[in-house]
Amino acid sequence: MSSPQQPAHPPVSPHVEWQPGVGAPPQGPQPEYWLTPGPMLRQRTWQRSSRTPVMIVSIIGVVALLVIGLAALLFGSVSRAYFTAHGVVVCSTLPAQATALATGAPVLIYDEGGERLADTRLGQRRNGEDGQCELPFSAKAVRAGKSGYVVRIGNVYQETVSGSALESGVVLRPLG
């Protein structure tokens, strides 16, 4: 017939309870969790002697981080209060607009309430990426945070644009 089966694990001493399926059976002596009595450990005098310098250096570090954080916050809020408006005007083919929309024509930027925010002039003619004639403009220190901006070029053309379009570079296309 069949031979008797060998136990899966070696026999365990009767004072240790082992449950199948819960790890390997313990072997050897039980671990001791308490140190045996002995001489006292040396005192850590370095901690007492370095406490004051460590506290001073820590306080200086925290103050330095606070100053850097506040400076970054102030710089970020001030620099976001204004932006530089960029854009190009595609050259017009209408004779009346072509003379008014030329190099040196005034570019005025207003908010939607009519407050004048910046002024500049159209730059030299150039060929754009698609080969069209363009007149660039750039106006510094335009106040940010407005709901919309009106860009007026000379007395013949104006268009309402968003702040993000002005900041990234708006393309204005007069009719004609």
C-alpha cells in the first residue's frame, strides 16, 4: 500500500505554539527583548554642548527661507501686475488703409473702459511665416488683469483682444 507521509515541517517543541500557514516554524531559542544588566552607558555630552549652536543655525535657516519666500511672492505679484504686449498687423491691400497702417503708425492700447494703458508705434515691414507682409509692435508695462483690451492702430482700425493674446503675440488682420 502507500507509505506513511512525512510531516511537512520538522517537529516543534511543545512550549512553542506554531500555526500552519503563518510563516516558518520558529527554530532555536526564543529572542530576549531585555538587555542583561551591565555598566551604564556613557552620557551623550555632545548633545548638550551643541544644542545652542544647532538652535541658532536652525533659526537663521528658517528666517532665511522666510525672507526668500516673501521676496519670491512679492516679485511674482509685482511682475504679474504688468506684461509686455506683442503683436503684428497684417498689411492691408486697401489703399486708404495701406497709407494709414504703415511703419510708424501709432498703436494705442486701452482697457474696455476706455482707460489708456500703453502706446507704441508700428515697426518696420517684414515677411511673416506664411510670406505675408507684417508690421510688428511691442508695448511694455501694460497693466494686467483686465477683462479685455482694445488695440487701436491710427484712426482706421481697432480690435478687442484678450490679455493672453496680447501677451503671447496677437495677429491683427484689417479688412482688405
